[in-house]
Amino acid sequence: MAESVVSFLLEKFSSLLEDEAKLLSGVRDEVVFVKNELDRIRAFLRSADAMEDQDEEIKVWVKQVREVAYDAEDIIDDFLYRFEHTKRHGFYGYLCKMARGIKNLKARRRIASQLQSIKRRVTDISEGRQRYGYKLSSREVGSSSGTKPCYYSEVRSDARLLEEAQLVGIESDKQHLLSFLMEDTSQLRVAAVVGMGGLGKTTLVSSVYNDSRVKKHFHQIQAWVTVSQWFRLDEVLRQIIQQFFKAMNLPLPDEVEKSTDTHFLKTAIVDFLSDKRYLVVLDDIWDVEAWEAVKVAFRNNNNGSRVMITTRSADVASSSTSDLGGEILTLDPLSSENSWILFCAKAFQGKACPSHLKEISRDILRRCEGLPLAIVAIGSMLATKDINRVDDWEIVHHSLRAELQGNTKLKGIQAILSLSFNDLPYHLKHCFMYLSLFPEDYSIKPNVLIRLWIAEGFIEEIEGRTLEEVANGCFNELLNRNLAQVNDRYSDGRVKSCRVHDILRETMLLKSKDQGFAAITNKESNKRLPERVRRLFVHEGTNIDTSGDNQLSQLRSLLLFTKEKDVWNKFMSTFSDQGSRLVKVWDCTCAPATTFPQSITKLYHLRYLCLRDTDVSSIPPSIANLRHLETLDLKRTLVRELPSEILRLQCLRHVIVYDFRSYWTWHGFKALKGMESLSSLRKLNFVEAKQGETEPMVSIGRLTQLTRLGILQLGAEHGDALFSSIHELKLLRSLRLISRTEGEALSFQFKSFSSLRLLQRLSICGRVEKSLEGLQNLTNLSKLFLIGSRLQVDPLESLQDLPNLVSLSFYKGAYDGESLCFKAGSFLMLRHLRMLKLENLRRVTVEDKALSHLEFMLLDNCKLLKEIPSGIERLRNLQELQLFNMTAELTTTVYRGSQHDNYSKVMHIPRVFIGQWSPESGTVGDWL
């Protein structure tokens, strides 16, 4: 972690030396010296970071590096605040400049003195690097991990020694792997078992590996090696050869035992296995490079050989199975039932749970979230507690984080889960730790998270890619490593929300506290804040005392997750009195705010401002002071206008101002003249077109960096200017166009969309009437939503060959025709299909090999549709059919037991829902 802190500071130093040379008079030498020394120290930090937990001296040294980096950053940011944030012109500006000159002379001297102090501290730290260098040099430079904890080896060994009776919930997965290993195919194939740490991958594979049927099938020609993060290739290869020779009772040749030549060892394996059917398990592979290094030793000898690997990385699983062919088995957490069985087996030695402990046991178990490692460790620890002392069990439930840190029986959990964190590249460590600071069970929106990461400065620019693209890659990397879990997805497959497993989150919170990364306040936290708070996450139930002197003076980020008025008022009062001027992130989603906090406009360094889901109704002109603001998020507020002064904010990348009530009741902000000055904008949702004015539509066409755009209150008069502008927005990924009224004709010119090669999502609310001719050129389109379009021509003709379309929705009069026919071989990638309130629709036909990947279909309020779509029985991948507000004539014939043809059409669909919806009663219905 210290490495990432220092790397971030070095980036800031470099930018400062390049861009602010004129301001550095008198302090430049100190800045250069500190930068150069920290640059030299950084080379050792990756090794030192990972040794913190094993060496107290190293831990103290790393902490010193971290603190001096934080202090240097504070000095630099305070320097920029004082000497750059106010620039006035004219005579008044001249007077201000004279007054500031006298004031700033003292400030410059003070800052120079502070940098001298930093310089002395950095010098001492450099000497410490030399003192502790012998410890660091014993490790491989560049390794991202520390010495292997003994807990790690013990847990992995124990996983292979478990008896069959101790295994819970693996029967189905075990049978799947057994069938895979012994299936009748001669090709070499790979089974990759993937999942987060502690899910039982090693336990499952060991159970399969030791099965008597497997040993018989492979004639005992089997080898098991643990690769891990610290593997040496020659040792791994030698272990494989040793186990093969031992299985055949053959002595190991001396040249093999002594050789460190990996090419020789690989050749020896290939030669030995050339005529044999074999099974190799590579346990705990961490990266694709490790797989690439080992795989050459396993050749396809057409004897039905198999390789099984366990990994936490989806990339490793994908790479290994695509290289040699095979299957990926993604492990899921244990079900509630199996979790309870395993918990009782450990906590009560297989006996029934006493009735007075059932509720608290269920609460504790719920926090394990089906993770076998956590269930076994916590259950075994509870087995030592007095079952008559419910209060002891309550303490464990409410102080799990402290138990993870202090209870030796739970050290194994921390060791195993910390490995995933230690393996992260330095730039991802901040990102993941930040992800873990959100409240328990909080659904985190990826787009919000990405904007926060960028504002925090965690994302480094990469040539040829935007910051958002780099950040999205970081997010996907955390998903691939099974560190973040997908909560929900949009219909086109994008991640809608994510979260962190609770036990993993608790482990990361310990690291966050230990490393001074952030402070969290909630109902269980101490009333006093730590002395040095840089990031503060305020959760529900907070009862914190913020009255201490300068407690928030170093604050960089404030994120509130509470609606409590007392907490809000307390923080606003404290912040006005003593809050840091250096805050970069201010997120007060759902706060009980009714007016815009004026103190925010003094935050010169602010990059991210979110007042989402508050009752704020206006933004003051003084927002122009926030020269570095990148994100303004006013979603679901009462704001309907933005001051023209906002056009001075040249760093703005995301402007999000809208409220959604229904498809025809949207509110955004009134379009401003001169919007083209916001040339850095990436997202603009939603701007309201003005009746009779086309100039704002022309301005939008000059915002050529836009990737997401939403426009409301469109009328026919905006057509030419609008579509001319859209043609210029070649980077658009998402576009929403919504007319003034349901019957407003928009005179769409879809041929102007031909330049939108990157467009993925298109929503149109308004009367189109003509065909969708021109949309067939949008080959990257994955999601299309049409409402009130009143199309007279079958829309499927223009859409059927779109190669990436996975979600298609026709809502409320999108199509006025009587029939829709999905022709043979069309819509091959479509997975979600929705048809709502198509008043004239009488027939839906699905021809052979159309919609071959469809998984979900919704029919709602299509009153003239008397039959289930013809050909729906051909859709063998269809998993769910929902029928809402359909005629009784149709729904009664679908119920189980009916002799009607409609019932036979849906028999193969796993989930069929028939129901009604109304604003008064909500959803009412039944699953068949």
C-alpha cells in the first residue's frame, strides 16, 4: 500500500514540476530532492509492503514512508490552494494581488520550512532503507507478496486430508468433475475450478483426485503440485516427475533430481508421459504467466489424459481451457441448508443446535455468506465457547472484525484472504480497499465507483485510453480475481451493481485501519475519530464526536451513507468551522439536505460532488470556484436549472442531473447557451431542449468527447440540428432521446447514426412512425429500447442481423402493426425480449433457428394477443417467460394441466410467471 501512496505522490510531483514551474520559486529544489529520494525508496516498497505482517521493524519503516508521503501531499496541495486558486483581473484584481503578495510571502516561507522538514524525514527514511535492505534483498525484488504464512500451507494441507464424511455440499460438483475426467474422449483436456479464496476449491478437487474410481481410471499415474504465488518452475516440474516415478515404483534419475534446467525437465515429463494416460492437478495458480510456463509439459498423447487446476482468477481459468480445451467449473458459496449443516458439525460437533442459540447462530452464519473457510473457522472457534453463555456468542457476532484480528483460531481466514490482496498490482490495491469501505450489503454501482476512483487519483493515464476505460479495466480485473461479486446485471449483461463478501470486507477493513487508509463510523465504532483522517465513510447509526481540534483538517474524502439529520447537521457544523480545504471527494447521497452547503464552494481541490437523492433544489453561481470539479451528480434531486457560471468548469467530465418518474415524466436541467465550452464532458444526462431554440442542440455536437448523452423535451423543430450534432459524436456509447409529449413526432433521421460505430445502447421515447432504416449499421448496438414510436413498418427487418444485439424492448405503442415475425436464423445473439402494451399486436411468430440464445421473454398488456407466440417451443435456451396483464383467454390456457396448445408450448420453460400489476396492488401472480 505504501508503494501506491508514494507512486501517486510522485505523479503529483512530476505534474507540479512540469505545469506549475512559475509558482515553485524558492521551493523547487526541495520538491526535486523529495521526489528523487521517494523515487529511490519506491523500488523497495513492493517487497517491504508485503513483509509488514512478518517484521515489526519493516512495518514501522513502511508506516513512516506512508506518513511522509501523506504529509508531502498535504503541503503541495495547500501550496496550490494558496498560490493559484484566486485569479482576478482589472484594478480590483491588482489590489487583491498586492494584498495576497504580502500574505503569500509568509505562506511561501512557511511552506518552504515544511518542505525542509519533509526533506529531513525523507533522508532519515532513506537511511532506514539501507539499514533494512538486507531483509528486503532476501526476497525476490518485484514480487508482490511476502513470505508464505504458515497458516496458508497448513490450511491447504488440511483441505487435502478431510474425510469424505466431513465434506458438505460438494456432491454435485464432484460428480460433474468425475464425469469429466472419465468421459470417453482421447484428447487431453483441462478442468479449471475457479472461485474466491476459501470456497473449497482444493477440498473439492482433492476429493475427486483421491477417489478410487479416478485412481483406477488413470492407473495411479497422478501428480498433485501446489503452484501458489511463490513457485519456482524447476521445483514444480521436479515434483511432478517425482510423483510419476514414485507411482510406477521407479527410481528418479540423478540428472532429473539435480537439474534446474526447466527445458530439460519439461522434456523429461513429455517423454515419460508420451504413451500414458495421466492426471495432473495444479493447485492454486495465480496468473496466466504461471500457466503458460507449465502447460508446455503436458502434450496431447491421445490417451485421454486430464489436467485439473484451481485458481482464483477467471483469466487463468479461461486461458487454460481455451489452450487445451476443457471446462470451467465456477464454485458458488454453500446454500443456506448446507451452510447450517457444516456450521453445526463444527460448532456443536455434529449435534443439534440448542434452541436458545439458534437465532444468534443464524446471524453469525449469515455473515459467513456460504464461505466454507469462514464457516469452519468460526464454527470451530465457537465450539470452545460455553453454550450456556449467549452473551459470548453475541460478542462474536458484533465484533467479528476484532475476532479476525485477535483470535488465533481465525488467523487462517485472514492469511488466506489476504493473499488475494497481496497479489494485486499496486494500482489495484487502493481500488479494492476503497471498494471494501462501503456499508455491509451495500449495492455498489460500477459507474459511481469508477468516477470515485478517478477523483481519488487511483487511476493512472494510459496512452490511447481514457481514464474511464482504464478504471473499467481495473473493475473487471477485480471481478476476474473474484474479489468483487456481481449483485445484479442489466439486460445487456453489464454489471448493474456489485459488492464484497462480508468476511473479505472485514479483513480489508483491518488493513485499512492499520494503514491509515480510511476511517469508518457506524453504530459499533468509537465516538472519537482517529487523529489523521484522510477518508471518512459515515455509515448508518453513527454517533461520532467531531468536536476535537483539527480532526478533519487533513480530510480528502467524505462519503455519507446516512439519512440521520443529527449526523448531517453535526458534520456540516464541524466542517464549516474546521474542515479541510483539501477535500477532493464529497458524496452525500441520501443526506437530509434541503439547501446546497455553501462551504462546499470553498473546496478548491474538489473533484467529485454528489448530492444524489437529496432535496437540494438550486445550485449557487459560486460553484464556479470549483475549478477542478470532474463529476457533478444531482440525480433525483429537485434541481431543474444550473447556473451559467458552471460553464467555467473546464475539468467537468460527468454532469448527471435528472429525475425519473415514468417514461413520460422526466426532469433534467434546462439547456445552457455555450455548453460547447465544457469540452472535457464524457457524460451529459439529462439536458432539456428549449421549445423553439436549436442553438443548444448545435452546441452539443461540439462536445466530441461525449460517451453518454440524454436529451429531454425534444420537438420536431430540433430534428435537423439534433441529428446533425449526433453525427459528430463518434465516441457515443449510450444515447437517450425523449420527446416533449407522447404524441410528439421527432422526424428521426437514423441514417445520421451511421457514424456512431461505438454506440451500444439506444433509447427512443417518441413518435418515429417511419421505419428504423439506418439502424442496421449500428453493428456494436447491444440494447435497444423503443416506446411510443408508432412504427407502421415491421421493425424487425432493420434489426434482425445486428450481431451484438442482446436486449430488445418494445414498449407502449412502439409498434402499431398486428404481427411480429422473427425470421429463421435472425436475432442470434438476443437474450432478453420485452413486448409491452402493443395494442394492435395479434400474432408473434418465431421461425426455426431464430432467437436461438433467448433466455427471457416478457409479454405485458398485449390485449389482442390470444396465443403464446408460435414457435416458442423451439427456444430451448429460454429460461423465463413472464405474462403480465394478458387476457384471461390466454392465461387460463397456460396453467399446468390445461389441454390447450398454449400449455404444451411452454412446458419446456423452467420458469413461467402469470400475473397482474397495478399501481394500487403491485405485482400479484403465480409461478407455474
